[in-house]
Amino acid sequence: MPIRPILRYPHPALKSVCAPVTTFDSSLAELADDLLATMRAAPGVGITAAHIGVLSRVTVLELDKAEGVRLYVNPEITWFSQETMNHTEGSVSMPGATDEVTRPRAIRFRYQDAEGIVHEDAAEGFHAICIQHEVDQLDGIFWLQRLSRLKRDRLVKRWEKAQG
């Protein structure tokens, strides 16, 4: 489970749409293990393969140690609630930069596990926010794109200044 280098904003791979996973073998399990180790070292609660430059639809979440690690392969959101909520978001690719994003409060989604078995699930609150955030990343939508242009420009300027 090596810790892999995380791509930093504005790396072009962070704007790339990730390809569906079609092979469910030991290399997928290794990728998931590497993602988990990398996410924990960052630290973060979620990471996609795109964050480490692998353009495959794989994401790992660990929202709570008691609930454990969740691996989502080829996740897709099938329904969004009309009710929204605000949450402070950031990215392992832009450490230290955060801002408030508005997203649907609840979702339904479909994904595959490490063996390729399809699952359908629902999430609300923080879990729903995290799934939406990571699916956006798999679709080449970096979280900053969910901010107004003014908020995004200010945040990017502050972040770039902090980077030196």
C-alpha cells in the first residue's frame, strides 16, 4: 500500500473524465489500497484515482473509522433531492483551500464493488455530499467549479499566494 503522489491543482488530469473500470482483478484491489493509504496520509475523507493521475472511475471514502472504508467503482448518481445543504469542501489536490458549496441533501446512486457486483444505495447529509464531490471529480469537474466565479477567483489567488 504505497502512498502515491497527489496531483496538485491546476493539473490537467483533474479536469479529465475518467474511464469506466472494466477489469476487476488484483490491480484494482491494489489501486484501492494505494488510494486509501494516500488519502489517509493527505489527510482526507475521500479520494479518486484521478487525484493520483489514474483516470479510472474509482473512489475511496472513509467518513468515519467505525463505519470503515467504502470503495465505489464506476459510481453514478441516479437521483438528487430537491432539498439542498451547504457544506465546506476542499480537496487533497488543493490542501488548505476550502469554501462552502451547495449540493443536494440526499442522493441515490449505483456503483460496483471490487468484484464487479452492482449495488444501489442512498445517502444523505455528509455522505451524500462526499459522493457528489467525488463523482464530480471522476467526471472532470473540480470542486471549485461549484463556486461562483468571484469566490473561485478569490480562493485560487489566496491558494496560489500560499504556495509561493
